[in-house]
Amino acid sequence: MIISILIVTNVCWLLLYLRQKGMLMHYRSSAIDTLTTHDEMKETLKIGLYHRYKKEQGEDKDDGSLEFEAFVAEMMEAVRGGRTYVTRASRNYGIDIEEHTDHGLYLGLAVCADDRNPVDYGPIAVVHSQMVKRGAVGGYVATTGEFTAGAYQYADELNIELYNGDRLVELWVGSEESEEEELTELSPAT
């Protein structure tokens, strides 16, 4: 009789736990969906990224940390699955990120800029030059802001990917969602 009561009690606790966990996952999923579809929230995150990583006037990239470059590298690694290495730009002719994938080497450049000063074709030319020089299979430029129309056209002709602030936020939120799904899959309760 006592064993039956313990079994029923444990089953009830397990059902309650699974119900609570399901509700928590539903709320988290709803929050992520809201975050990824709500333009105002994306804009807020984009502005936040810019202010978080911007360098003050007069700061040299070599003197400060390479936080924005590391952030972009982490996003690329999470989304594309390669291994990334953040370089010191002055020692690598302007390249901030080396990404090694199964397809080969990708070179990246990270530019922290706001929407008032869109990124032109200059960083794209640097990436292309280094791609040719180093035999890379691809390249990308990422910014917290926006690119000029000429930059988009130039990059398209060279097959270089551009990640503006909106797309960077989407990658960021998407990578957080992917990490949560991986943790859920690894959880012994699921």
C-alpha cells in the first residue's frame, strides 16, 4: 500500500514538473518569437550593440580590446559552424576574423558604426584583397549599422556577404535560440 502511494506521488510530481517545464519552454519560445519579429525590439538591440562596442574618438583598435570583433566571430561560429580566430587588424592587413570551415578559409571584418555613417565599399575591398592574397573561399563584413547602396553592389559582384545591424541582431537572437535547443536536447528530462 505504501509503495503504491509513493509511486502515485512520484508520478504526480513528475507530471507537475513536466507541465511546468513545458510552460517555461513555451514562455521562452514566445519571448524569442516576439524578440525576432518585433522591429522596435530589433532596433533597440541594434542601437545597444553599437553603444556597447563603439570605440571612443581617439581610441586605437590595438590599444583597446577587440570585443566587437569577438562578438561577430562568436556569431559566425554559432551560425556557420566553423572555428574562428580574432586577429589584430594592424598585423593582418585589416582582417579581424579568420574562420576555418569544412569548405575552407573565410575572412571577416567587423565595423562598429551607426546608421548615420553607413559603411562604404572600403572594408569590402580590404576583405576581397586579402581573400585573393590568402586563397580564401569567402569573406564577409559585419556592422552594427548599415551599408551604402554602392557597398551592397560591390560586395555582390565579389561574392562577399554583408551583415548589417538588423541581420546581426537576427543572428544573435537565432544563435541564442540554437543554444537553448541544444541544451534542451542534452537535458536528461527531455
